[in-house]
Amino acid sequence: MAIVTRHGRLSSARRNDRKRQQRKRKCKNGGGRVHFIPRRLLCFNIPLRVFRILDKLSSGVKMSVFLCSVLVISLTRSQIITLSDLECDYINARSCCSKLNKWVVPEMIAQALAMLLMLGSMHWFVFLLNFPVASWNVYRYVKVPVGNMGVYDPTEIHNRGQLKSHMKEAMIKLGFHLLCFFIYLYSMILALIND
């Protein structure tokens, strides 16, 4: 039976009983944190320790994904600047293509690293959101014709409107990566606040 004083507060015996119950709940949950484990993952017999470790690393993973996103945005921005310089004839096609081809592999590595981090931290939606763009980058890199300098070839960049298509592709990628940047920024801030 709860004893209420005239000021509407619980008696000290009732408060102490509530504190004891809260401490018991904290011990059962592992320090007071509630770990959400999806039901579909429980059938794999993954130990609870793995989920606790992933939960602790969540803010670090989000920070790494955020930094990879900043790197990819800066690479895409430099691609657009270099392609617009070629369009205005400020640089020749050979130097433009050598600059652009130098950053194709680091862009793929940064995006693959971000996707692996998202997959490891079980952010399925963001992983599936990035999968088509990463697969398009790998497809472009693998399908380079024999004899070309790379994805960007100086002999073919002015033919068949490739310059315009490369520029359009870079603009679409920049818009996509900016959208992902704000998603990562929001989730990183949310993870830092929750920790």
C-alpha cells in the first residue's frame, strides 16, 4: 500500500522500493540499456554480446560512414570541376582524363567501405540505398574497353556526347551523395545524443 503524504509525494519506503526495482531491471538489461534485437536475427544463434558490441560501436561506425561520404562528395565535386574545365577548353583532354581516372578507384573503395560499415552495423535501408550507385561504379570500371586509358578516355571523351553524359552522371551522383550526406549527418548526431 502506497502512503501519500499531504504534499502528494510518496513516502520514503515506497521510493526506496521503486529504486530497488529499477536497479534489478538495470542488472537484467546489462546496465540499463535496452538492446533491440530483431526477431529474424535471433534464429541465427548470435550471442547477445555481439549485439552489445555493435551497439557500442554504432556512433564510431556512423562517424566513419560520414567521413567516407564527405570524401566521395569532394571527389564528385572535383570531377564536375574538371569536366567543366574540359568543356570550356581550359585544359586538354589527356590531362583531364588522367586526373579523373586517378580518382575512380579511391571513390569505389570509399563507397565500398561505407557500404561494408553499414552492412556490419545492420543499417539495411541505407545499405540498399547505396547499393545501386556502388554497383554502377563497379560496372563502369569493369566494362572499360581494351585499349582505353580508363573510364575516361581522351580520344573518346569528345565523341558521341560522352562529355555531356559524364557531366550529367557526375551531377546525379553529387545530388545522391548530398542526400546521403544529410541522412548520415542526422543519424550520426542522433547516435551521439543517445550515447
